[in-house]
Amino acid sequence: MSSTNPLALENQVCFSLYSVTNAMIRAYRPLLEELSLTYPQYLAMLVLWKEPGISVKTLGEKLHLDSGTLTPLLKRLEVKKLVIRGRSEQDERVRVLHLTKEGQALRQQAEKVPEMMRCKVGGDIEQLQQLKSLCDNALKVLNSDKASSCEM
């Protein structure tokens, strides 16, 4: 980064993150088309494969999505017959998500996606883990009170 112009586009970390996010989603697209999933649907399925019976609220928290974004996504997964939304047995007010047989079966097809993406991105596993860690730390700081600690 050049320190001469703080407003230069090439000096913006946010632009690098934005650009790589767009490129990453484009790289996922052909792999996910084989699964008939969009990228956000794939993320939701990743959580559901790990945590079947999760509440809609908890899924939204894990994906950093509000209900206005999450509800239509879940409706589309229901139409595809991958998930069923039901009520919690402990608290009828809580909506929970269960995988259908089709949703469970899709997991086997999806298992090849992470390795295919790793090959597309390149670099060794340690570099990718470091990149993920840096992104996770930035998100943690931005979501905490520390993000506003700089004085102008």
C-alpha cells in the first residue's frame, strides 16, 4: 500500500476484500450450479449439515443474516425439498429447520466443493488458514466496540 494517498482505490483494504469476495462467489457458481444451490443457500446448507434441527434465529446469527434475508432463502430451500421448517418441541414459538432425505443426500455431492475451491484459489492450506484467520479477526473487531476506538 502506498502511504501517499489515503483515498486511492488501490490503498483500500475494503476494496480488496470486496473484489476477492465477488471473485470467490463467481468461482463457486459453476460448482454450486451442479448442486442447484446459490452461494447463500450453500452456506445455509453447510450449517444445517453440521447442526440439524437448528433454530431459524441461530442460523441467521451464524450466517450474519437478518430474518428479511433469511426467510426467502429458507423458503426456496423448502421449495427445493431440501429443508422442512417446523416448531421446536420445547418452545412452540421457535422455528427449527430439519433436513429432508434429499437435503441429507446433497451433502455427499457437496463434499467435493471445498477441495475444488481450494484448488481454484491456489496457495497452501496454511496460507488459506492464515487468510481466514485474518478475516475472522477483522470481523470480530468490526463487530466489537474496538472498531470505534480510533480518533480522528
